[in-house]
Amino acid sequence: MTSTQLATPRIPGAARRPGRPGVALAVIAACQLMVVLDATIVNIALPHIQTSLDFSTTDLSWVLSAYTLTFGGLLLLGGRAGDILGRRRVFLTGILLFTLASLLGGFAQEPWQLLAARALQGVGGAIASPTSLALITTTFAEGPERNRAFGVFAAVSAGGGAIGLLTGGMLTEWLDWRWVLFVNVPIGLLIAVLTPLYISESERHPGRFDLAGALTSTGGMATLVYGFIRASEDGWRDSLTIGSFVAAVVLLGLFVVIESRAAEPIVPLRMFADRNRAGTYVIMLGLAAAMFGMFFFIVQFVQNVLGFSPIRAGLGFLPVTAAIVTAAGLSQRFLPRFGPKPFMVLGSALTGSGLAWLSFIRTDSSYLSGVLGPMLLFGFGMGLNFVTLTLTAVSGVAPREAGAASGLLNASQQVGGSLGLSILVTVFGTASRHEAERQIPAFIGAQTGDQQQVTFPDPTRLPDPWGDLVLTHGISTAFTAAVAMAGLALATALLVIRVRRSDLEALNGTAAKAGPAA
């Protein structure tokens, strides 16, 4: 009898090269890095995209929004799909779709082509990202091994935004803006090849897709974000602004009703019965809102006021990444000893302090005196929270609902970021216009001969130094509003989160086999 005949038949869906958890984790983390990175990598390239494809300033904002809206809106459906169809299968589908969209976006010749590709990227990311987190729960054993994997995943998620800014700066300055999209193609193909080799398929759970819930949640969040973006451009009394908010309320209300009655809801509302899990979602919502705003506005400040080149602007964010990774490592190490609440409280407080410091930014602030210090404080606070929130959100969840739990956590981050940025842009636009109307009409009047006819369609584009003054005032005001978002996270950590020493066993995976938390 030959050795081939004696070999044990391979289990269907098993990894072809099992027993290499390090490679499996690298594949999962690479997917998450690519998806998170793409939310920010195009920021620095936006001026080049505008020139190349002849975008208007208003339409240019949709290069970012088309991605975040579809990403955040469909994350819940992506998590559910992994539970029903198998996580490796869904993970691979999302990666391939994301890769194809990146290729199409890089070849875009018209604005609509790029926006369609960015929206399709968001769909691929929404399918792959929640499934990648859920794969950790099925690939790694409960306890220290899974905790270390979560630590790596959380660090990648937290640092991906800053890494995207750096990578975008290098690709834009050294090659061309199209490479901020093309760079995903070889990475995505490599992940697609390695996935069936090192990651096993998860057990498939019978069920049906909650399409009504997916459509109402996606539509509700998209119209809500659009309402804020519209308000920043056309004001709160604009008919489309008002209509968007009304539609959002109706759709999100329908979503709650549908989920409460559905036999297999996309978001089991019983998950919110656990106060710790519900609290982590709220904390993630508030912190992500502040984080997206911080990256967006600091990029504007260092390039438009300090005069940084794209690559220098990207390098300026490296200390943030280092602070996030350092704090994530510390929280992973000491979480079993102290529990999650101290890290949530301290992390939220540090994040809010960094934002409060940034609210004092002025035109004469330098990178070292006005930017670096608060960014380090902000990054360290975010790092303390990301590992802690990830572990707490999925702790004690039944295996068949791991996809939904992780999808909801990711959705909280993306929706919080989209909503937060749109709100902060509205604050920024209002403050900028008020500052322009207060300080600059005399200058414009001298140019036109009639300052009573002065209008400010885009006050931040006024000639320097007036443009810098207005831009900086708007940014500092936006950071003041961002402090309130971090304050929501801090209040939730103080008042909602209640984890006892005995609960740490569940976080370590030694007593989490009984099923979902009560």
C-alpha cells in the first residue's frame, strides 16, 4: 500500500497548508490594512485627482464619501454573509471585488468612473473586513493566542489611516495619483492566492439574508451622511438637506422595526442587551468620529498653511502610528490584569485632551509646537482603546453570531467616521464663513470697490494670508466640536462599562464557551 493511499483524506474546506498561524494572521491583517488604508490613502492625492479628471471642488469630496458610505453601510450585511455562506469564501469574494475596483479606478478617465470604482471598493471592503475579524475567532484558539491575534488586528486597524496618508504621499509625489489605487492590485491578488492555502473555511450556519434590514440600514446611514455634507455646502434650510434628514429618520426607524420582527435579523438586537458590548459600540462611534476629523483637518493644515509637500505631510503622521502601536501593545499586555474599563477611560480622556490641544492651533503654529504633541497624545489614547474595544465587543458571542458582532463593531467605526467627518466639515464651513465675513470684507471691498456685494463661496481659497487665517480658524473650531465626540466616548466608558475582575476570564477565553453574554 503506498503512502498516498495511507494519507488521511483532506477535510473539505480545510487549509491546504495548515499549522501556520503566523501566515494566516499575516493574510488577515494584510486585508484589514488594505481596506482601512484605502479610506485615507487618496486624501493627499485629491488635488492631483481634481486636476487630472477636472473635478469641481464640491464633487471632489465624493471621492472620499463614495467609499466610506458604501463601506459603512454594507458592513453589517458582510458580517452576516460570512456566517451563512462561510467566512473564507466571503472573505475571498470581498478581496477579489476590492482588487477589481481598484484596478478600474486607476484607469478612470471621467469623474463618474472614479466615483463608481470607489463605491465598488467600499462594497468589497464591506464584505471582506468584518469577515476578516470573524476569521480570527475561528482560526485561533481562545486565550492568549487569540488575544495576540486581536492585538495585531487592532493595531493594523488603528494605524491604517496614518499609513495610508504616508503611502498616498509617496505614491503621489514619486509616481502618479493613479498608483494610490493600483497599489491594491498586487496585494489583493497575493491575499487571494494565500487565503485557501493557510486559512480554513468556517462552519456554515443555515439562514437567510435580511435584505430589508440591509437596504434600510444602508439607505438610512447614506442619507444621514449626505444630509450633513449637503448642509456644509448649501445650509441647513436647503430643501435637499431637510429631505435627507427626514429620509434618514424614516429609514433608520424602519430598520429598527424590521430587526425587531425578523426571524434572522442582520443585527440581533439582543446584542445591545449586554451593556458592555453596547457601550463599546458607542465608544467606537465617538472615537472614530474624532479620528477621521483629526486626519482630514491636519492634512489640510500641514499642506495649505505649513506648506508641506505630499510626502512630507505623510511622514508627519508616522509618530501617530508609532503611538497607536505602542499603546495597543501595552493594553494587550495589561488588559488581563486591570480589565477593559481603565483602558477605555484613560484612552478616551487622552484622545479628548489631544483634540482640545489641537483646538488652539493658529496660523503661526509650527509642526513641532502645535501639531506633533497633540497628535501623539491623541494616537496613544486611540491605541489604548482599539484592542480593548475589539476584545470586549466579541467576548462571549456565540460562534454563529461572530460575524454579526464583528460587523457591528466595524460598522460603528465606519459610520462614526463618516458621520463625524460630515458634522465636523459642517462646523468647519460655518466657522470659516463667519470668520471671513468678520475679518476680510474690507480687503475684498478694496479689490471690487463695493464691499456690500462681497460673497464667500469658498473663503478658504482667498489669497494668503487671509486664506490661511480663515482656514485655520475653521479647523480650530472643528477640533473644539471633536472634543465633544471624544467626551461622548469618555462618558460612556465611565457610566456604562462595568467589568469586574471575574469577567476577565471571559476576555482571556477561559470561560467564554458557554455562549453569548447575558
